[in-house]
Amino acid sequence: MSDSLATVSDLEVRLKVEVGSLEGVDLTAAQTYLQDATVLVLAAGDPEWTPESVPDAVKRVVIGCALRTYRNPDGFTSENYGGAYSYTLPEVSGYLTEDELAIITKAVADEQGTGSTFTVGTVRTRSAYSGEGGYWPRSAWWW
């Protein structure tokens, strides 16, 4: 895929830097993070979206995911220095949040005309090893 669903200019505006000012490794990182976010969004939504056809809300999801990764490429969630300093980031970078997945799901539903009846979700089943009503496997070593 050569086109991301958002541009580096979109990212620069949200970074509060002059449009066109990213260069070198910063520009390469921004392009890469936009590509990564695009791949995630297309996998969760409509793989036929293009930069011209993507809904504005979904484009914002791409920018948000890329922005989180640009600002926090290692995915740190908190930082502490003794008892004097503490900083916590609200979300891990590089992945779509539940709210972003809901935005993508709604955009797909709107395109298909299915309204709120379209859902994307997961099904979780209990492990066959969990035993009768318990969460731990019952085995010879247990007793």
C-alpha cells in the first residue's frame, strides 16, 4: 500500500509544528506511523477506503493513532521519579482503542446502510481446562 488515509500535514498540524517542517528521521517516522495506523483501520473497517473516500471520523482515527505512536513510540504508560514526579499516559500507542474501533464500526455501518445493527466484536469461551465452575485446571499436581 502506498497511500495512507491521512497526510503528514494532518499530523504536523496536530503536533503544533509548521506544516512541511518535519524532515529526516522525523518525517520518515511520521509517514511510517500513518501507514501503520492505516493498516489497522483498513483491517478493522472497509479495506476499500482510499484517502479520497475515507469518512472524516475514520481519518481522525488514523491521525490519532499515528499521533500517539509519534509522541510515544515505545508505548510507555507511566513514568515515576521517586515520590516527587509521576506521569501517566492514558493509552498505549500503536493500537486502536475501543472508542476508535466503535467509530470505525459506525462508519462501516453507515456505508452499508445498516445503522446501529452492524457490530464488530469478539466471542470468548471458557477454557476446557477450567473445571466445573473454577478458573484453575484440576490436575494431579493440584492435590
